[in-house]
Amino acid sequence: MAHFDRIIHSLSRVCDRIAQCAVVAMMLIVVSNILLRIFWRPLYGTYDVVMVLGSIAVSFALGYCAVRKGHIAVEIVISLFPQRVQAIIDSMTGILSVGIFAIVSWRCWVYGTDMWHRGEVTMSVYIPLHPFIYGVSIGCAVLCMVILVDLIKALEKAVGK
């Protein structure tokens, strides 16, 4: 289990680095667009590029955020329960979360394939949309694996190992 945990955490770190690069690229494009708008003419397709980079930035950061326990959690009431009850609640939450994000990942993959076959592109610079939808699917799949690791740990606590 520890080996799988390290692999998933490393994968989530790599995805987070990609998300960070996407945010920096978005920032550079927006600032360049503003400066060029002042001095000459704006960059063509800024909206399209920032839109697709934003989808990658958000989805690829999800897994590492979960590793770092950065998502919102309501622990005021749950912290009053014994450790075993907390582990059971964490297990139920983990099962639901894995199920939801597995479905989201799968449906994004199906949607990306549909977009690929239809040849959907952005409106102004004609960037194909399917690679970015696949990216959202991959980001959700990484989050799903991180939650799965946490679920296994919570189940071990609940069972008492």
C-alpha cells in the first residue's frame, strides 16, 4: 500500500506542476495581451487560450490539493466523535467521492471522444477542445486515486488495523 501511495502522490505532484505552468502561461498571456493592447494591438485568441489553460490548471491541481488536505472539510461535529466513528464517516465520504469522481472522469473521457469525432474547436483560433477535456478527465482520475488511497487508510482505521 505504501508503494501505491507514493506513486499516486508523485503523480499528483507532477499534475500540480503542470497546473502551475498553466497558471503562469495564463498570466503571461493575459499580461501580454494587456500590454500589447496599450501599445499596439491585442493578442488574437487570448480568451480561447486562457479558457483551455484554465481547465487544465483547475483539473490538474485537484489531486495534489487532496493530498495536502486543502479541500474544504467540515470537522466541527465529526471531531467530537470517537476515532473509529470518524474513520467510518471518512470511509463513507471516501466511497461517495471515489464514485462521483470516477463517473465525472469517465463521462469527461466520453465527452472528449465525442468532441474529437465532431471536430469541435475554439471559436477564434480553432484550438481542438478534446485534448483539454481529456485533461479534465485525467485530473479527475488522479483525484479519484488520491481519494481511494485515503479511503483505504480510513477503512483500515475503521476496521481497527
